[in-house]
Amino acid sequence: MNDVEEAVAAAFREEWGQVVATLIRVTGDWDLAEECAQDAFARALDRWRRDGVPSRPGAWLTTTARNRALDVLRREAAGAAKLREAAVLARDEGPYDQDGSDDESEVGDDRLRLIFTCCHPALPIEARVALTLRTLAGLTTPEIARAFLVPEATMAQRLVRAKRKIRNAGIPYRVPPAHLLPERTTGVLGVVYLLFNEGYAATSGADLLRTNLCAEALRLARVLARLMPDEPEVLGLLALLLLHDARRGTRVDAAGELVTLEDQDRTAWDRAAADEGAALLETALRRGRPGPYQIQAAIAACHTTAATAEETDWADIAALYRELARFVPSAVVRLNRAVAVGMAEGPEAGLALVAELEGEGELDGYHLLPATRADLLRRGGRTAEAVQAYGRALELVENEAERRFLERRLAECRSA
């Protein structure tokens, strides 16, 4: 049973987006697509336990979900037109390609159509990103709410309104023509970036990494770079993801425990990915139109080009965060700058910036705020205060790998 449950869980991580995207194309009904996808995964638990795990789980799940959708549409007279369309697809004996190929034909795949549909300019930017994370990545409403730092009820309403808007406005399910691509760029890049972030540092669960989400984000970023090769921010995003992904294999140890950037084995970083990212960043910067993804890629490059943690140019990173705040005036960016300032000028300088953020209250409930304060206090030798700050961070953290890391830091401060 454990093997089957693990297989279903793995299939969910790897196949959810494709299954839902295909069903949305077939039925045109977002809620029905999610409902039938969920039903297919539930059925897999029983069927796979009885018959064994299929050689192509994604194809099995897509076919099962599609058949369930056909059953629902047959019971609804209003679904007659969609039923005819679905029946045509049902005769196709070769469900979607699973070979992971990265050729030009991928520009038209269901997942990319889904992103561009979600990122229609008629939708608010927050709704575009949230809806795609829900349908493509299979993130739960609470997970998306935490990523946006908003209440769960607020996010649920945002998702409902976005789906209603797509239905009522008749927003087409397709990749737009070339002349309309620029107006979708911001939302699409935001989706891909948050998709990667959820894979790189999961908001909840036992594992820090969800490698399938990282891989999917990179795949989509490459497709977008082919679609819009002259857009510097598209290149900047791909560069940023590659520079981060170069370190992915060293972020946890063999036991799955979090390893901080300064303690990672830099000789084990993926130099090919880092070099590709650096080259893309240079190409983007030559366009002369800087933007937030290019700046973040430059920050990541500061880390990947430092031979040792001690050689990191924290002053340059702090300056880049100041520039990033001009484009993205968010409290999270300011918190990251506080870390860089603390490393460049000393813990007290960083703590002063953290205190400003605490006074504003925008990051209340965000575990990295007290965690950052705790780390700066620890570095400054103020261990008693650090103990309290680590305790607060532990009250808020959702990811188990991060929790264990904070517990280790807390124990170190107590013993000191």
C-alpha cells in the first residue's frame, strides 16, 4: 500500500498540471476539470493497488479523468456541444506525449495554453498568478494564500472570481498571437517564478524541495525565451532560475536536512547551469532595459561566482536589493536587503532595518521575519534574544525541513 500511495503522490506532483490543462481544453469548465482530476487520483489508489502501477501514470490519469468528465457532461444537456468535442478527443488512442521533449512544438502544449489563459490582461495580476498555481501546479488554496501572505478566505474568493471572469468573458484558451504577447508577459513571468519558488522552497510539507515544480518552471521559461527572444526580462527570468537551480542539489543533505548557502559545497554546484545563467544574464543586460528579474539574477550571480562564502560581495548585493526595491517595493525585498546589509555592515545595521519592518506589521505571520532577526542576533552574539526570536519563527513555520533547521539553531543558541 505504501508503494502505491507513493506512486500516486509522485504522479500528482508530476502530472497534475497536464491532466487539468487537458481537461480544461476539452470541457472548458475549470471546476469540472479540477473535480475530475481529483477523482482520477482518488481512483488510482484503488485501481493501482489492484492492477499495479501503470507504465504511463499520466496517460492513465488523463484518460480516467477525461472519461469521468464525459460521464458528467452526458448528464448535462447544456454540455452537448462540449461532449461532441470531448468525444473527438476520446477517440485519440495516444494520450498526450510524456517524453519530456523540449522542441518547438511545446509552444502549443496544454500547460502553456493554460498559463496564457490564466494571465489574460482582463484578470488582476494577483488572480492570474494564483489561478495558474492552483490549476497548473496543484497547489492548495492555503499554500497559495501563504505564498501571497493573505488570508485563505481572501485567496479562495480571488480564485472563484478569476474562474468566473474567464467563463463570463469568454477568454480563449490559447497562446496569443505574437503582437499580444507583451501584454501578458508580466503575469506569465510571475507565474513561472512563483512555480519555481514553490519547488525550491516549499511553503509546507515534509520536504524542502519539490524538484518536479522546479523542472516544470525551467521548461516553461525556456519555451517563453523561444517565444520572446528579444524580451530582456524573459531572458532574465530564465537566467535567475538557472542560477538558483545550479545550487539545488546542495540545499539539503543526504538526510534531507536544510543546508544554508554559506555551508553548501560550492564544488558540487552545477557549473553548466550557472554558466548558462550568467551568459543569459549578460545577453539580457546588453538590451539596456533592466528589470526585476535581471536584478535578481545579478544577485544570484554574486553568490554563484563567489569561490567561498567569505568572498561574497554583500555590499554589491545590498545595492542590488536597493535597486530591486524601486521595481518591486515589497516588504519581502526589504527583508532580503536587511540580510545583505547585516552581512555587509554588521548585524546591528541589519537589525535596524528588520525593526522597521516589524514596526510596519506588513510581514506579521511571515516566519522569515523573526527567523532573520534571530540569525542576525545570533551573529551579533545576542543569544538570549535570538532564542526568543527563533521560538517565534518556529510558531509560524510550515515546512518541516525548515522547522528542523530552526530547531537546530535554537538548540545551538541555548547551549551557548
